[in-house]
Amino acid sequence: NAGVTQTPKFQVLKTGQSMTLQCAQDMNHNSMYWYRQDPGMGLRLIYYSASEGTTDKGEVPNGYNVSRLNKREFSLRLESAAPSQTSVYFCASSEAPGRGPWAYNEQFFGPGTRLTVL
Amino acid sequence: GQQVMQIPQYQHVQEGEDFTTYCNSSTTLSNIQWYKQRPGGHPVFLIQLVKSGEVKKQKRLTFQFGEAKKNSSLHITATQTTDVGTYFCLNDYKLSFGAGTTVTVRA
């Protein structure tokens, strides 16, 4: 099993360009997530998909769109990149769709995409 | 904003010493998870705590969930160079990570 894969690993964009970050998991997980990581700020949730066919905004959704293409794939699109979107982007997945106290939602992370917007 | 606060932000430890990192919330947590991220790597799940007052151990790591379920701690004994990295707590219900504690070890 490859787990969670992300492409590309590195990307440099100019302000105003668009791009799509790809994420796929082969663990048959229901939930998938996109985070961005900036120094000193931990991981912040951009969007998540609790199950195939649903997507919800996280803490920092502005400037991004997502598509849950099927159960395996969850893509993140930057329509018009800005320097403030320079960050490391992580995709993650977890098995359970529920979010109660007893839901077991261990998240498995991909290797990340390091994005620089000039 | 962040639902959970982590302290300290940085921890410089002499090899062989113990240290503790804390995760605090102003609201009651359904459960809490801990992750470790090695330099240049991705976060890796360590543990999930659910019950009030719960204590779980993984070798030299001890995780605790407060009685009021508003705080959690990670205690590492006899720190080794393999403990280097950033430790994050996650309020799973809100999908909100703390800012992390970055640990460096002096040999």
C-alpha cells in the first residue's frame, strides 16, 4: 500500500497563476483533508470531505476550492495564486466519517507539497 | 482561530533529561490526538485519548487527558536524539491542531 500520495512535491508559481494539487489514498478511507502548514502556526484546515460526495470549509478556505473526485481522490485548486499562499500543503485521510468522542479518526498524512508563490 | 493552545513552543532538552509539553483548551474536548512530525517530514499519529483522566504509555512517552477534558500532556522520559521533532495535539472534533512544540536535543 502506498498510503496517501501527493503530487507535485514542489511547485513554484507566479502571482495569479492557477494550479491543482492532487491527493490520493489507497486505504479505502471515508474522510479526506487538506491542511496548510506555516512556521509557528501548526496545521490549519483548509477543506475536508467527511465522505465521498461531500466537502466542507475549514478554518482557512479563502482562495481555495476542492473536489472529491471519488473515494480515493481529493484535489485542491488555487484559482489565482497569491504570495500569502506560499506554504507546505498536506493531504490526509482517515477511516471513520463520524466525529463523536468515540470515533477513531487517526489521520494518515501524505508527504506534502511545498508551494512557493512569487 | 486555534481551539487548542500548546506550550512551550520550543523545548531544548539535554539528552537523558525528561520534559513535558502541554495542550490546553478553553472548551471541553471530545477527544484529543497527538502527532509527531520529524524535521522535513509529515505528521504521524501517536495516540488518541478519550476518557477523563486517561493515561496511556508508549515506551518512554506518557500521554494524559485531564479530568475536565480541557487539557492534555505528553511527557517524555530520558530524551533521546530520536525524539527530535515537533509534537502536535489535535482537537479531533473541531479538526483544530495546536501550534506544536518543537523539540531539539543536546547530545
